[in-house]
Amino acid sequence: MSALKVWRDRDGKLLRLRLARPKANIVDAEMIAALQAALVEARDDIHLRGVLLDHEGPHFSFGASVPEHMPDQCAAMLRSLHALVREMVAYPVPILVAVRGQCLGGGLEVAAAGHLMFVSADARLGQPEIQLAVFAPAASCLLPERMPRIVAEDLLFSGRSITGEEAVRTGLANALADEPEAAALAWFDAGPAKHSASSLRFAVKAARAGTTERVIAKIATVEDLYLNGLMATHDAVEGLTAFVEKRPAHWEDR
């Protein structure tokens, strides 16, 4: 079965993308490739006015594939994920994201690369990577653009998760809703669905001027830091290995 369901809604004006491997909806190489392909294919449709990314099952995503973070695979994994993030950050029409349940790690990086986020009260959003002695490269670029830096740094340094309510209060998400998908659709119907698609693209580009360039430039920097700095340390490899082997990690602080 495909990792992603793709279809058109609202007379073709809205591209629908649905993570389709519940309950974890792991953001692995297959999921990343499917998202990238769907976005690229629709990008130049002059009638497109928006994208809605949601999910099957109770959770948006438990995160990226930890085995794909191991030293022999992490370069390819990071480069594909970061290519997807760059595509989303620079996308010409609004990307709406509807989140219920857990939205962690690489899952939150994908969600945060969108434009507007709608979350349920039971949503739990976080970047737990530091608990495995690694950091979240894309989130290090995206979260400070969406919320106060002091809050972004709290999440990135502590590894804790926040509720949907806190996500809205801090600016990570736009709205709290019992049915985030329905809320996202209502927002689309009341706004972009009625607008000129060509003018909407100019509005999106104008609103993101500066932000897009900053994120894309910073991703290159943090990707190099991750691959050529972090992954040369004992503790990063130990943290990932311990997780895969389901045992406590033993830090050597080096």
C-alpha cells in the first residue's frame, strides 16, 4: 500500500495529501519521496489554490525512521527530507496541515514546513531528538520562524512535547479545533478557494520573502553540522544504536 494518499478536492483547487500508514505514519524515505513527488507534480497547476496535509489514524506521525538516521544512511535521509522541507517552505500556494495526536520529530518538521497548522486538543507536538543525543536540523531552522525563539529553544534543547493548546498560544499552530481537517477546509473555503489563484501566489511569495531564503540557507548549514560534526561523536551514534537495540544509552560526553 502507498505511504501517501493523493487526490484533488474543491473542483481541483485543493491538493489533498494524507499520511496513510497509521498508527505511526513514520516519515521514512518512502513517505518523503511520495510527498515530494505529489507536491512537485501539482506545483505549476495555475488553478491550484492550496494543499491540505492530514493523516489516517489517531496520530499525525511518531517521527522519522530512526534506523535511517544511522551513520550509513543518515546522509541520504537528511538530504531527501531537507529537499522536501525546501519544497514546502517555498511552495507557491498555502500548505495547510491538520494534526491530531502525536506529531513528533521528523513529523513535526514536515508539519512546521507548511504555512498554517490546525491542531486538536489531544495533539502533542515535540522534537525529542536530543533524548537520543542528536538534534533536529530542519526544526532548528523552522521553529524559530514560527514561534518565539525562547520557546523554540526550549523544545529543541529539552525534547519535551507541548499540547495543541500551547502550540496555538505560542504561535506554532494557528487554531485549536475538535476536527482539525474540517477547520482547515473551512478556512480554505472562506478564503483561498474564492481568490484569484495567480494573485494568491504573489501574496504567498510576498509574505514569505526573507523567511524562505533564511530557512533554505540555514538548512545547508545545519545539515553540514549534523553530518560532519554531530555524527562523528560517540554519543550521537550510541543514542541511536541504543534506541534501535531497545536498551539504555551510555553517554561518554564526547
